[in-house]
Amino acid sequence: AQTVTQSQPEMSVQEAETVTLSCTYDTSESDYYLFWYKQPPSRQMILVIRQEAYKQQNATENRFSVNFQKAAKSFSLKISDSQLGDAAMYFCAYRSPNYGGATNKLIFGTGTLLAVQP
Amino acid sequence: EAQVTQNPRYLITVTGKKLTVTCSQNMNHEYMSWYRQDPGLGLRQIYYSMNVEVTDKGDVPEGYKVSRKEKRNFPLILESPSPNQTSLYFCASSSGTYANVLTFGAGSRLTVL
């Protein structure tokens, strides 16, 4: 079974600085998706970024980028120019591809709570 | 606006009193699912549905029931709630395509006394 591990329960960053959140996963599949979700105090789950395992290029969305190391099964999230609004719980998640009877189930890590200091 | 709507957002109930958390999506998505979020455990899937009248257990189905009589609705039923079902619940939906992304509802905070 696939597992997702986030080893940093809490992180802190100064406003305008860069922070990297770690995520590792375990799978025997060669094709899959990886996600980072943000959960602000409103509790809404907001998709930050998505990576397809067969794509070697790291995904980027504005100030958010990932470092995807498939062989190492590592998927870290880098937030550049941190803003106060980035303060939230961040979840890493894994999903198998949609074929062969597989489902759209996301397997989540335990989350990293990010604080942004002004 | 494309969205997943859950109700109620907050609920305090007592052990054994049946309750239903409703979930509705307006995107014509085939796939719908329920997750629960607990501190230190992340989100875990309770039940999912691949289409109308097709449902199956997720990782933590004990104590829950679901039904999918219409494509847009996927209610979560707690027949006899217990305190260990105190949690934050999320409904999510997506299309059935390979590269789809889950759209989450706003969450329902349930407390069972």
C-alpha cells in the first residue's frame, strides 16, 4: 500500500523569505500523481500544485514550485517570497492513476503547519 | 459557480442519535467521496462512489453508510454516532478522466458527545 510521510509537523518562515516543506512517499507504481494542498484557518482544501510522475520537469505555480525526485520518492514544496496569507496547514497527497479499477482516492500525509512571521 | 456543498457545516450531537451530512455537487462529476480529518492523521477516505448506485468502502468505513441515488448527491449517514466519530468531514468530487483533480467541499465539523 502507498504511504505519504511529512516529517515536519510545524515550520516557520519570515515574510518574504523562502521555505521548503518536505514530503516522501512509498509506492511500487511507476505512474501516479502527487499534490500539495493548502488548508488555511477557513479549513477549505485548496489545491496548490500537482505533479505527474511521468513528467520529469518540476511543476511551478507562481511562487510555489516542487522538487520532484522520483527515484528518491521525494516531493518537496518550495514557497518563495512568503506572504502572511501563506500561513496554513499544508498536506502532501498521492493518487494512483485512473485505470484498472483504481479509484480517485488521495492518500494524505499528516500535514505541516506553516507559520509566517511578519 | 462550480462547487461542492456540504451541510451542516457545524453539528454537535449526542451518542446514538442518527444524523446525515449532505453533499451536493453541480459539476456533473461521476466520482464522489468522503474523507475525515483528524489531528496527526491527515485525511482518510471513508467511502467513495464511482457513479450512481456504485459505492464502495474506503480506508475507515466503520460506523458510516452512504448512498448514491442521484449523480449530484452523496450523503454520509451516521446511524449511531459515537465520540470517536468526532472529526472534520470533507466531501469531494471529480470527473472520471485520468488527469482530474478532486474538488473539496468546505468541510463539516462534527462533535459527538
